[in-house]
Amino acid sequence: MDFKFGVDTFIWAEAYGEEHLWIIPKAKELGFEVIDFAISNPFTFPVKQVKAELERVGID
């Protein structure tokens, strides 16, 4: 079984929004391999921007 070292965005932001996209590269820089998002409002969560940034940075 493979395990990945991950982090939750909740340590930086209570409600993840477009203004928090900087967290994705920061998490990668800190050595995390996977990121979990604190989604307090699914109607305002920036799905497309997050997906693009995850692919750009190379983190799950």
C-alpha cells in the first residue's frame, strides 16, 4: 500500500476561494504530495482554477 504525505487547506484558510490558489504551490514547496480542500461553500469553490493549478504544480 502506498501512502502520500498530505495537507488540508484549512490550516491556511477556513473557506477556500480563488484568492487562496497560492496555497497549492506552497503545499508542493513544503513537500506535500496531496492536498485536501476545505470547501465551505461548493457554489463558490473555484473548481476549474484549482484543477488547472493542481496540474500545473503537479500535486494530487
